[in-house]
Amino acid sequence: MKQKGISIVFVLIFGAVFITTLAGFIGLIAFRYQQASKYSSSIKALHIAEAGINYYKWRLIQDENDVQDGHDWCCTEPPCSICGPYEHDYYDPQGRKQGQFILEIEKQEICGQVLGIYVSSTGVLDKFPDVERKVKAKFAATSIADYAYILNDSVWAGEDRNIFGRYHSNGGIRMDGTHNSLVSSASSEWLCTSSFGCDWRNCPFDCYRDGSACRCPGVFGDGSSQDLWWYPALPFDFAGITSDLANIKTLSQSIGKYYPPSVDLNPMGRGYHVIFNPDGTFDIRIITGLSAKRAYDTEKGWYWFSETISSEVNYEIGVSLGSACQLLFVEDNIWVEGVVSGRKTLASANLINPTVDTTAIINGDLEYTSLDGTDSLAVIAEQDIYIPLYSPDDMIVRGVFVAQKGHFGRNHYSCFSYPSDCKKDSLTIYGSIVSYGRVGTQWVYSSGSLASGYAERFNYFDEKLSRDPPPLLPYVSNALEVISWEEIQ
């Protein structure tokens, strides 16, 4: 009896231990299952939130100005800057309700132009209402700041070129350099001449002889990443920039700053000198004297170019453009330099006299006070944008530069006439170049040695300009697309 009693005690003890262990094991399994269910639910909530973004992409296709989700109200407690919340039930493919997405919509405008629409979508599951995922996307049209280069003429990118960002030409492209993004041409094929390194007696691969030139595909060459070559693509409308300039002029006269032909203010006027200041203001001077330099251009040949300021008078000092719409329109040639604070667009065009086209000269470095995207600059010229003879040896330029009817570049200067200023060390450009004609800041002899211009050239696409461009930039496409996406914790 004594042994039986001891056995019962052991059975009870081990039974209790087993039951306790089993209960703990079952509890662990239940906990793991609950955690897995919550994780799975979290993934589903993220998918529902993404469905909200996709839904709003569809809404913007129907109406690109819809920031109220089709409602006649923006928020429950006006005034408000963010419209919503707008709730939508979400159903799976079998028609079973799984949860809902909640939308909040914010429109970003500058100078009356919609730069982007921010859409926040929160996904919530019916089964686990405490599990939420929230994503935010920005919809915006494709501006010229989305490209490193947009050209109208055919172009040859040599093997020394490193291009960061999208590269487009309405003409043909010989791409012997390296690039990290799409290279597109609006031409299915084009004539590559000796100025692009083609010899009709021995045409490059994929090309064939056509008279004294080689007929080549829209994009060809020895460059890397050929899977990123695209042709024929849609052409960019350079003529359309005229209407953009007219719009900038109209708004500058009402809410920005407008300056008439300099001769209207001073009988000796030859143009304006614009100097941006780090405090967000700018100084503007009327140029009363220019000295001419003998320069060479592929289209003009050797000619005398009045590019160097010899005398000027202050017109306005410390001018503020405010913060809402920083537009500046000058109906004359401009010389520009300085440090930019805020988002500014400077345009130079003569829309009074259709026979006169104006030019912009980058007279010195163009820098920003901050590189976090809050500062940006666009310089739009009706004709050319030049870097002059007396430019910095190591020059830094930031912004979007548009030469509507001419080209962006630096003339060739005789090193016999200007030995100390003819050859420069380095030119670094952060941003985008839009040029009707061929871009060139370096001139070389047939041997490949430097004749004049900049020995080293660095071009970097500025992603921040693409996300938050200066006001009233021309668009490549007006269709709203997702340009950024992030999850908000």
C-alpha cells in the first residue's frame, strides 16, 4: 500500500508537469499563431493601403485636378490644407469585404501651377482593426528636370562622358560614354557625319554607307547599358517653350518681378546683370558697357561676341521675390551668378519684338545655400546660354538651363589671343540642360589634346530638382505619374 501511494504521488507529479508543459506548449503555439496571423494581417493591410494609391492613380487619370476624391467637401473642419479622410471599403477578388483604405490628399502648388499631389493611404483590416499600414505617394507630371539632357540636335557623347540621369535627343545619338539611365532618341535612324566621328569608308557596326555619311540607328555606339537605349521615342516640343515664356512673363508682371528692355530704363542699356544673394534676395544692375571677344561657334564661325561687362550701374539692390512665387522675367539679355536661396525661375526673352532673341550668360558660379532640395533655380533663355571667356577655372553650376532656340555651351577662343583664360580646369554641372543645338564646353584638336574650354567636365542629374522643381518649368508630359513612394510609420 505504501508503494502504491508513492506511485500515485509520482503519477500526479509527472502528470501535473506534463499538463503544465503541454499547456505552455499549446500557449506558445497559440502565441506564435497569433503573431503569424498579425504579421500576415500587417502584410494584407499594406496591400490594402497600396490599393488606395492605385485607386487614386485611376481617379487622377479621370480628373488630374481631383484632390477631393470626387466629393464636394475637403475636410470636416475647414479651413484645411489636407483633404479627407475619405474611407473606401476593400473587397477581395471573391467579393468578400476585408477592410478599408482611408485617403488623405494634399495638393502642392506654386505660382498657380500644380507641382504635385500627395496621397496618403491607410490600410485597415476588419479582422485586426488595430493593425494599420500607411503609405504616401507623390503624383506629378514629368518636367524637364526629370532629365539630365534634352537636346534637339544630333549628339556624340564621347567615351570620356559619364552621364547620370535620363538623356534624350530629337536627333540621333552616338553614345560611346557610360550612363545609368534611359537614353532615348526621337529618330529611328540618322546620318552620322565626320563631326560625329563617322567615316563613310568604314561605317560603325549597325550602320551603313549613305553618300558621304553613315546611316545609323537612332542610338548607337560603344557605350555601356545598351538595353537602356530607346528609339524612336516621342520628340520634345521646343517650340512649345514660347507659350511657357509668355506665361512666365504674365505672372512675373503680376506676382513676380518684371524688367523691360534695359534701354527703356537707361539709354546706354545693354542688358541686365542679376546677382543672387544667400539671404534670398537679388541685386540687379543695368549693363552700360560690354567688351567684345573674338570667339568661334560651329554655326557662326569666328565672330565678335560682346560678352564681358565693362561698365554697369546699380538699378535695384536686395530685391525680394517673396516666398509664394519666385518668378523673374527680363525682356533683355542677362548675365547671372551668385548663391540661390529658395526656388526661383529666371527667364530671358524678348516677346515684344519677334525679330530679337535674347541670350543668358552664366557670369560666375551658381550655387545653393542648401543642398536638401529647398533651393533650386531655372534659367530659361530664348536663344543661347553661354559660359564666357572669363569664367572661373573650376566652375560649379547648379540648376535647370534651357536654351530654347540656340544652344548651351562655351565658345572656342584663340589661345594665342587669350592664353591665360582660353583653357580652364573643371566644369561641374548639377541639374539639367535643355538645348536646341549641340552642347559643347570643350574644344579639342584632331590629336585629341585640349584646344580651349574645360579640361574636365562633370555632369550630375539632380534628383531633388526632379521631385521639387523650380516654378513653371516646361513639361515633357502632363500625365500625372507616381514619382515617389514611402511607408509612413
